[in-house]
Amino acid sequence: MAKAAVATVVDVAAVEEHLARYVVSCPLCKGVGQLGVAHEECKIISGSDAKDGISVVVVLCKRCGYLMTLAADQIRPKKAAGPKVKAA
């Protein structure tokens, strides 16, 4: 048996902000502002190797029920390259 994956909690507000910033609409019904966000991160696995999977956030169109995925690394804040140093 496979081990149960530990679900990562999604920052729903950050995802909703991302969807609003890029004016994401449903590809099926073209609805804007009708998208709901899952509260747990999922993983899409290619083939049988779990290491090759990508983490995604599931987005649902409340108007027509269409399910979309959004790569989780597009939502997470980018880490700074190094510490910031003030000029003298």
C-alpha cells in the first residue's frame, strides 16, 4: 500500500488574488469572478513515479462546474536570492 500523502494547505486569498490579477476566466463558459479554490494542494503524477509529479491547486468554476488546475509554484511567493544589504 502507498503511504497517504500529507496535504498542503493552500493560501486561498493568494490564489484568488492571482486569479483576479491575471483576469482568469473559465475556458468553458467564459465566466469571470465565478471561480472557487480548493483548500488543499493536489499532485498530478506522471506515470507510476511519484517523484515526477507537479503540485497543483484545483480551481472550480461555480457557474458551470468546470475543473481547472493551476501550478502551485505559480502562487507561492518567490524567495529572495540573498539578504538585502543597505548602502552606506
